[in-house]
Amino acid sequence: MTEDESTKYQNLIDALKWFDENTRVERAKRIDWASSLYQSPGLVSGEVVPLHMMEEARVCFVNGQYMATVLCATSVVEHLLVAESEGALTGKPTLGKSIDAAEKSHVYAAAMIKDLRELNELRNPLAHRRDVSDLSTLANRYLAKQVHPDSIKEQDARRSLEVMYRYFLQVLKTGA
């Protein structure tokens, strides 16, 4: 970095140092928790988008970007589930249709289907605008529970990662 760049960015660099120091312990706790969900079996190959999105979901969680975590984790599951459901879907493949097809095929346990539906319900109010009267919106959920929205967002993110990793491990095919 040149001296001009260093001077130009010094205030931002100082702010980043402050942020890093003041969030390090909480980020370390989130890394520890997220690491407990998935231990790599070694080399994993597959489609680029879901594999990279899975890592982005984890990084978003570690950095406290909880809504992004939910969206990334759900995207991973949708990519994998649509791929697993090929041939069983008609029309545009969506997460909801893919879950329905998976349930009809009896490939997954009822508990997994329930988890996939829950994940879809966590994502939908974030991905699609809802009316203010919709009880599934973040605003209505935190008002009903009388807790800070960040608490609900973190719970949703944790749940999303749990479901994402469990589903990924379930569909992971081991090689020879």
C-alpha cells in the first residue's frame, strides 16, 4: 500500500481494527459452534455453487450476518434438493415443490422433511416481501416473543446451518 493509500484509508483501517478486536470473542464462539456441525470427510467434489454457498453460509454466520446465513443455507439445500429431485419435478423447480417431491418419494425420513419445510419457512419472509400482518415476518416474530430481533435472527441462522449440514451429509455420496 502506498503512503497516499495508507493516509486515505487510515480512518477505515482504524475502524476495522476496533471492530475486529471488539467482536473477536463472539466470532470465535460462533466458529467453534459451527465447526461442531460438520467435519469434512476429506475431498468433496460437486457443483460449484452449492459448495461455495455452503462456505459463505458459515462465514456469514461467523461474522454475525444472520439473515444472509439463512438465505445462503437455504440456497445450498435448494440446489442439492432440486438436483436430487430431477425427473420428479414438473415446471420450474422450487424449494417447496422439491420438498413435496421428496416427501412423496419417501427417500427421506419424516424428520428431515419437517426440517426442510421449517428451513423454507425461515427463508420465505426474508426472500419474499410479506404483508405487515403476516405473522412469519421478523417484525411480528420479535414483537410476539418480546426479544431483540438479533436474537431471533441468530436462532434462525443456527437452525439453518444445522439443517443445511445435516441435509448435505445425508446426500453426500462417498466415492471408491
